[in-house]
Amino acid sequence: MNITDVDDKTIRDSLKAGKPLKKFTDFYAKEFFKDLKKLNIIRAIKYPRATTHIPEMIKIINALLKKGLAYRTEDGVYFDISKFRAYGRLSRVKNRELKVGVRVAADEYSKEEVRDFALWKAKKPGEPSWRAPFGEGRPGWHIECSAMSMKYLGHTFDIHAGAVDLLFPHHEDEIAQSEGATGKQFVKYFIEGEHLLADGKKMSKSLGNVYTLRDLETKGFDPLDFRYFVLGAHYRTQLNFTWEALAAAGQARRKLNDFIRMLTEEKKRKNFGLKPWKDKFQKSLANDLDTSGVLAVIWDLVRTYHKTPTKFSPAAVKKLLIDFDRVLGLRLKEISKFSIPENIQKLVARRETLRKEKRWQEADKIREKIKNLGFAVEDTAKGPMIKRQPQ
């Protein structure tokens, strides 16, 4: 996973903030890693930074110049899209839309501006720069990703992820410059995630609907509530964020946690057979990573267990759900290790005695005391169920 620490945006915003580029980008990289941990996202093996891979970028640009796929100008080096016949293959840009010989210097642009794109930008006042055979300057955004990904994954690799708004021009340009330089297929599959909307609209600072993970935490939500919320929709489907939808996701996640806690380690009970759910789980994953389908499989298992609990081995169900969670990342294994402090157990037992004696007011006072200690008691047909209060 690349760390883009030099491009149009980082330079612009660091200058606006009056901070050196490295100090500015280091702050956001640090916050990014904090959020990864909170969201239980497994760390990548490498987090290469663009500023430490300039030689790799220069090597690719040199190769493109030698092959006649790039050309030099006063303001840098550009890729000649007319020389790469497969240009537009990913984004389905039509040949008639290509503007031969017309250049665009910006890192980001629309399909209406299908032009030769910048590989290297000539030195400008106030911008960082590096020496290169074709003139001092800095890399364009697209060349960074090609250089870093190919260094660590090879000239051809299986999956390239990203948001749908990167499909053009970013991913399209990556293909052109990478395959132009190596003559090999760059990526087998592009996984393009759709937009996350907020209250039905695209997130923007002007609308005041841009939220950070800290905003969610301030309102009392667990970062895993947001993870569950995102898992509830297919990655190719637009997802609309509302506080109500997040609350519903949080409630569903806590119900799943409660179910895991309820399952004992009992192994004597005959197992009903969990293969149908295993198969459905795998089928949903194989169906273009359908995480919403995966959640549906899990809740079907939960409902079936509640209907016919005597046919299942609680230990086997717990083991299966924890195995499923290797994909979902909801920390169900940690939940399964949930233990109830001795003082809480004593209070619950005392409350049960009072309830049997129909001393309801005293029982309610103990329930409130348990709540203040961070736990909740739910009365069920099988007796009291103790849960940890949501943070």
C-alpha cells in the first residue's frame, strides 16, 4: 500500500499550512495508521513512500523515452497516449475522445480531458525537486504507483484495489506507463470500490458532511461499528452513510457479540451439521467478495440455532463463526474470551434471588448498579444474560 507523500495535493496543502512537506505528510500517515489499527485492518507487508522511490520512477520514464512512448517538453516529460494502442481499455474511453498531442499537467482530471499525461514535472519555485537525466523536477502522481507496486509485486500482479474515482485517469495511466515500459500485463484484476455517500450526497467540506473516525468515536461509536456498516454492502455498490444506519450496524454487531458470548464450550451435544453454512459462506466470498451475502449467511445460522438449539454443538458454532471472522475482522475471537468479574456475578445472583422473592424495586436498584459498573443484564427464558455495556 503506497504512501503518496508528494503530489499536487500534498504540495498545495503543505504550502497552505506553512509546513515542510515531510512534516505535513508524516502527520497524516501517523493518523492513518492509528485508524487502521482501530478498524482492525491487517497491515500491509510494505508501505513504500513515493519520496524514497524516485530512482525507480526515473528508470521507468527513461525506458518510456527510449521506446518513443514519452516525450520531453519545457515543463516536464509526458506520456504519448496515441502511441499506446490499448489506452482506454479499463475505463472504456473511446478513440474519438483521445486528444492527440494535447497535454494535461494536473494529477487529476476528467474523461473530458483525455490527453497526454505528466510523468515528470519540471522544477517550480517552492516545490520539492530531484535531479534526473531529463531535468530537475518531481514525479507525476501516476508514475509513483507503477514504480512502487512493480518493485515489490513484480511487473505483473493479480489484484489492484482502489476507489472507483481512480479508474480514470489514475488506473488507466498506470496501465499505459507500466505496460509501455515492460511489455507485460500490469494487473489481472482491478477492484474498484464505489463511493461512500453521506446523507445521500457526495462528501464535501462545503456541505459539512465529511466525517473522520474520531467524529464517530466522539458520538460514542466503536470503530468496528463502522467496519460492520461497510461490510453490509457490496464494494461495487454505493453506500449511504447516516448516523441512524451506523447505529443499526452497531446494534447488529453487539447482537452478534452477545450470541458468541452465549455459546458455551460444551462439546457433548450432537452436532446438527454446519457444512451448509460453510458452503454458503464460501459461495458468497467467491461471488465477487459479496460481504453482504456473508453477513446474511451468519445471521441465518444464528436464527437457525435459536430455533433448534438442541441440534447444534455450541462449541462447533462458535468455532465456525470465529473462523468466518478471519475474513470479517470483527474481533469475535476476543469477544469469545469475554469474562465476567466476580463482583458482577455476585450482584447478578443477588438480583435473581430478589426477583424470585418478587422484591422488584430492590432488584431494579441492583440492575442499575450493575449498569454503572459497565455491564447489562438481559432476562431470558434460560436465566440472566450478562453483557458488557457498549462504550
